[in-house]
Amino acid sequence: MNRVLIGKVSQKGQVVIPAPIRKALGLKKGSKVLFELNNGEITIKKLPTALDWAKLVEQIPVEDVNIDKNGCFDPKKSPDFHDWMING
């Protein structure tokens, strides 16, 4: 989404995040956001929830990696680990 939307600041300093942005980020009542001020510009980011972290961890491949006494492993037996070591 690359649209410009306008919010409004209330008398109490609260900001209403436009509905299309809330929907795109999955923001709901109680969601936490991070405000960052840099050179007169504000960036707002959704903070990850425990569920967000759980979904991320589910994507991490699990494999047994045998590392020998010299700190070496067989990339053919541990292809996901090898890819992670090479590509991060």
C-alpha cells in the first residue's frame, strides 16, 4: 500500500489511524505501535504480538545438525542449516 491518508489528533493528543491502514496491518483494539521521530518525521510501526512471533518461529526449519570436533558439518545432510549459514 502506498497511499497518503490523513488522520486527526484529538484534544487529548490521541491519533486516529485510518481504517485502511489498521486493516492492512491487522491493528485491533489494544494493538501496540511504535512511534519513531527522526528529522521531524514520525514513523509508526506495528509491534509484533506473541502470535506474530509464534507464526514466525513455525517457519523455521528444524533439522538435526551434526557438527564434528573441528566445527564442521555435512551440508548435504543439513541443507537448511547450510543455507542459513550461507544466506542468513
